[in-house]
Amino acid sequence: MANEGYKIVECTNNSFVAGTVTELTSSDCNHVAVRHQVPIFGNIVKIISTGTKISIPLAAVDTDKDYLTYKLASQPTYGVTGLGNNAPLTTNTDGKTSQVPYDPPNPPVSDSFRVSVTDKRDGHTREALISIVGPTPGPTISDAVDDLSYTINGNTITLSWTHPSDGGSEITSYRIERSINTNTWSLVNTISETLTSYDVTSSPGSITYYRILVNNAHGQSGSSNIVQPYITDTTPPTITISTPTTNQVVNTQNIHVISNIFENQNTGIENIQMTMDHVLTTDPISVSRIGIITATATSEITEVDNGQRTLTVRATNGDGYVGSTSVSFTKNTPTSQNLSSFEDNFESNIASNWHRTTGDDEYWDIRTPTVTVPGSTTGNKVAGTEDCDDQCELIMIHTVNTSAMTEPKLSFYRYLSTSLDSGEGLDVSVSTDGGTTFTILDSFTADSSEDDNTWHLQEYSLTNYTSTQFKIKFIATSSSN
């Protein structure tokens, strides 16, 4: 219907919404433009169940019938669109729809991002939230135990914990593991899911770590917190003294001590002491260890007076517990005399005239030689030593006044076995100051081919060694082989 003076067209297109009519070019309602209308663009919810890439359709409504353009307004948190921020999206040929690509993670999770739409005529823009709804989270592995603790009763360690969250799938068992270094773990036991404690037996002094893992139908949890129970070793080391023995009469100047120490557990032997008549000795103690629980301690204790003596050996384990043992013996070393001459055929007690010192338990002693000494009777004795690790010394107790002699002379027979190794042999030394210092008079070694299983007479003039305090020392040198 028309009215004169105006050009009025009745439009029956129901897709239009009333607005301000500013222009009328023909009776075609499709040419009517309604301005100032903002596109209608609602939020979108997309439900996914897999990690497959999808294309999400976009459709806004614009009452102006404008051409619409779409842009990516924000990026998803977990998935990807393959587009940059504010990247334009391709509008379909209808001028009002588009689509946006979305590649979800696998497995898929809930996600969201935004897309904007703008009308071409007035530049009105509206954003929509695109919500990606992933599948409902299913059961997973259990949480790890985080409160593993322990108590100790004797040699029993009780591990305790509380049930962790099971991840939506019932706990089927607990795996208990131990380690000595937290790097390599071994199975102790797999126990029922109903338990929250477990007893393990350990030894005092053992360093052991424990942890628990939780099993359910979906796998094994991570490690629990690690605990390190420690049982104190209250048992002191066990000590035996093999030298000297109880009630032994010792004729040597020094007291040679050999003691064996056994640590009953794994804490090790930390400290070894020796006392003579309750006074701590200051002489060095040599310790030979076998592992951490067994040791042999030796020492040469000097300046021990004659008479009844008590030797005590003490050892401390790694936890501070002390073991000790004692032996009583008699020290009876002959008193040094100043002689006008000296002779010894070694047929009687060697300790009457000689001090014997050594680095181990192999002393000079009196023995019957395998080869008879020239001029003596078969079965006569000699002084000898063998298997002496390092050096064994034979030192005169008495001094000789060689200054009163017209032509002082030293003579003896010596014998070296052909079984000697390189560097092994015999030295003879003399002293003119009572044994404070010694000068080597001669040496016989395997290296000089003097190890020939034969007795040799050695004679020396002592004219250059006259003294009122003359002494002789023989030193046997041997390897540890």
C-alpha cells in the first residue's frame, strides 16, 4: 500500500527485525537495510570423546543482513587450532557462517577458547566462548603413600602408613621394597591392600632404606617417602689376645702384642687401644682389617718393667660400645751387664743374652739347623728366623768392653737359604754407645748370590769399634712372601 508523497513498501520477510529504515531503492525487501544492529553470536559447547581433530561450525545472526567476518580471539589451553592470535577465519559463501579447526590432546580433556564475529557495515563485534567438553575422567593409578613411618622393637622394624587415595580404582596390594643406597631397590614382600603396617627384621648396624608402592587395576603408584630405620649395635666387639698368653714369662725387652678383634654386627671397628697396668700405651698399634668386622691389632710395647703385668686391649664399635679383654703375664728380662768378652752358642734360652724385636709374630728363635755348622756336633742349636715380614732384629742385651782388648775381633757362622727372594738377607751391625746407634758392619743378600745353603765363617776386626759399651745387632730382612 502506498501514500502519496512517500514511497512505502510493506515487507513481509519474517527474517527481518525492525530497525531504522534509512534507504529504500526498490520494492524488493531484500534491499532494505536496517542499521545499528549487533550480530547475535551465542556460546558454543562441543562434546568430544577422542583425540581426533575436528572442525567446529560457527553461525552468527545479524539483523542488518551484513556480511560477517570471524576471527580467533584467544587460544585454547590444551588443544591447538593451528592459527595465530586474531587470525581471520574463512567466511562461507553465505556470508554469515564459518568454522574453526581444533586438534585436542590425546587423551582429550576439557578446554576452551574464544572466537569473535564482526559485521562489515558498522563494525559491530561480539565474542563467543567455545567450550570443549572432554570425557569424564576415568579411574587411574593410586596416589603414592606420603606418610610412611616406622617404630623399632629389638631387631624388628614396624613400617606404618595410611591408605592413600585409590584413583577411583580399588587398591589391590602394597609392594614393600628395600635398598642399601636408594639407587637399586629389591622386593621385600607384596602384601594385602587391607594392611597399613608390616614388620621387617634387621640387624643392628645395618643401613637399610624402605619404601612402599601402591597397586591397583590401572598400575603402580609412585614411590612413597623413603625411611631409614637404624638399630643401634649395643653388642661390644669380641677381643682375644694371642700374644702374650696368660701367665707367660716374657724375657724380651719389648712386649710383642697380637690381638684379634671381631665386631659382632655391621657397625665396624672404630677405635683400638692398649693399656699396660691400666696406663694407656703410646707405642704405635698396627691394625690389619678383614672387611669391617674383623681386625688383627699388633704392637711392640716398650719400657715395661720386670714383674707381674696386666695387658688390656679395648675396641669400640661404630655405635660407641666398648669391648675389652686382659691377660696377666710376667716380664723377666735379664739386666744388662758390662762384659769383658762375649760368647753364645745358642744352646740355651735365647732371651738370656738377646733382645728380639719384630714387625710381626716371627721372631728369632733357637732351632736345629738342617745343615750342621762346621766344627759342631749334629743336633747342636743355632739362632734363626724365617718368614719375617719386613725386619726381625736380634740385639745383645749386655755390653762388652772392647776397649780393654788388645785386638778385639768378632766371628760367627752365617747361613742363607736359597729360597730367599730378591732384597732379602742378613745385616750385622755394631754399636759403640750401648745400642743407641748402630753401624752396619756387613750385609749378605740373595742379590749378591750369598744364599747358597752353606755355612760361612765371618770374621771382623773391631779395632775401629773399641768402646766400653759395645753391642752387636743382627737384622734379618724378608718380604711378605
